[in-house]
Amino acid sequence: MSDPDNTNGRTNGAGKPLRVLFVESRTELGGPQIALWTMLRSLDRHAIQPFFASLEFGRGDLPVKVQGLGIPVYRLPAGRFRELGKSLEKAATLRRIICEKGIDVVFSNSAHALLYARPVARLTGRPCVWWVHGHFPGDRFRGHLISFAHLFVSADSFFANSDHTARVISVDYPMASNIRVVRYGIDLREMAPGGARAALRRGLGIAADEPVVSIFGRLHPFKGHEVFLRAAASLIAKGKRAKFLVVGSSLMGLEMNYAEKLCEIVRAEGLGERVLFLGERKDVSDLMNASDVIVHASIEPEPWGLVVAEAMAAGRAVIACAAGGPLEMIEHGRTGLLVSPGEPSALVAAIEALLENPELRRKMGEAARRHAEEYFDSKRAADVLCRELRRVCGRTKDQNGIYF
């Protein structure tokens, strides 16, 4: 049933919040899901009234976390897109939600969700935006049916998570003149320097004065864990005293064989207790604070690099690969170090330089935190998202700050 203050199911009156239906496929918290969750926590509810539709892939708790924010959540287990019957049923449910709740704009947070969100948005006459968290040019030429579908359905507006991603999108969508950059936000209080550093180190059996070098993120070949472990082996062979932490797991149970491959590298290199595999953790901020150096080792250009931003917010010395999003965050030598992707020797040299110079680590971490405070604040990111959503809907402010 439509809300009484709607006109034809729409809420475009002056001063009313923009009603946005956020559509997400995965329930587990990977980078794109964390980015969306942080945005939803930070939204100005006077400007945006959010609704959330979950297509229920995975066994995570994202819908529960969103519901805990007081946001209406609709669970729509969609199955695989090629299961036409289920897909049409879920699309019909989305259409009903859009009409009954007077949704003004449909927001897809993933490529899979776009396959549902965009057609339904068209049917209901609503604009559809796609927050692109990563895109590889030419994917549609690799014979992947879904890639052809993405090109066909497209979006009314693309929100790219970095300048790098925006440039890559323009390769496959040359007619898109509506690509805007909407970067992730970081909860600066949650990721603040300090934390339970000493207690956490004791719990892991790490001496107070032992250097700790860590890598965070999904266990996937793209993330460069092999490069990290090869670098660790080289440093230990050179007599360096340090512990190396691997924090993260495979997402949705994928790439399980990759985790075993990493364990085999540790055995083959004789790394023994020098490397700790910690799996998925909820105390990421404390683990970052317990680290002296945090490494980003992706072997291909990272679309943005959430871990890099989080580590900078935590005031840590960061080493990142000089490709993609990290180039937009790190000023080499001041807020972090940049190294060539996929080269263990370059990573070894950077880690060694930081381990041997605690004062450099301190200054670099402080500069990184200041950069994060200026550019990564979650409220600032949410304000950018709000402004861009208003632009998509043709809503702007009058002289009194009221949207019309």
C-alpha cells in the first residue's frame, strides 16, 4: 500500500528525504559490503531515507546489521540469475517495494544486483545508479554472458570508488557521460590509533618489542599473499626479527585451495611460527594497531584499497602497490611507501627500511592519519553520496538549504 504523502508512489516534495532502495547480493562482509554498511551508518536521514533489499547470497550477517540501524530490510533469496522463474519472482517483489514505498532512486551495490535493479527501475520509471567497486576492461569479450548483460542493462549513473575505476569504466561504457567518483568512508573513531595493542600482542604470543608486519584482506591470488610470504622468507633469511600476520579468509568459501597453497609456502620456506594465519577477525582495528607495518600486495591494480585507507586511519606505516587506487591515497615517502606490484624484492626493501627506522614509521603513520582525517571521514563520504543521488534525481537545495 502506498504511503499517504506520495504522489503516484513518489516523494519529490520540497523538504522530503530522498527515498533510496539499496540492493545488495552478498550477505558476507567483503570490501564493497563494508563500504555500503559504513555509508548507511553515516547517512543524514533528513536527506536520505534508506531501504535495503538483500538477494541473500552467502551466510553473512549484513542484512541483520543493516536492520540494526533501523533501516527496513527485505530479504529476497534470488538464486542464480539464470533461474528465470526465481529471477522474475524477485524482480516482481522489487517492483512492488519500489511502488509501495515511493522509492525515488534504485541503488545497486554490485554487478549481480544490477541485473535485478536496473530492469525493475526502468519498469517503474526510476533512475538506477551502480556503485562500481571494481571493473576490468574488456570482460565482456571473454565470453561471459553476464558481462554482456551488464553492457546491455548499463545504468543511469555510475558511481566509481576511485578515479582509477572511473577511467576503467569509461573503456567499456564509452557513451556514459555520467560517471562520478564516490569514494569509501572510514569510521575514524573505530580505526583510531591506539587500541588494545599490548593485550592483543600478549594474546598472540608476540613480545612487546618484536616488530609485526601484517597483511589484511580476502585470501585470493589477486591480493598478493604469495608475494608477501616470499618477502617474509627473504627477510627471515637475512636475519630480521619479526612476526608476519595474515588476517582474512576466503570469501563465501571460494578459493579454499589458495589458503592451502599459502600454508604450503610457509612449510616449504621453513617460516614456522614466524607467520600466523589468523583467519577472519572482528578486531581488525586492534590488529592494525598491534602491527608496525601493514602491507598491501595486490598484483593487479586495486580499484581503491579499503585496507590501505583503514591502515592509514589507524596511523600505521603502510606499504602499498603503485597501481590503481593506492596511487590516489599515498604520497610516497610521506604518508606511506609505494612499490612495484608482484615484486618480492621491492617489498623486502620497503619493509626492511621501515623495520630499521622506527622514527620514520612514526612520522609516516602520523601523516597517514592526518590524511585519513581530511579525506576518508565517513560523514564526508556520505555527504558526497547524498549530493550525487540528489543530482541523479534532479533535486537541489534552495537558498534556505531545503531540497526541491
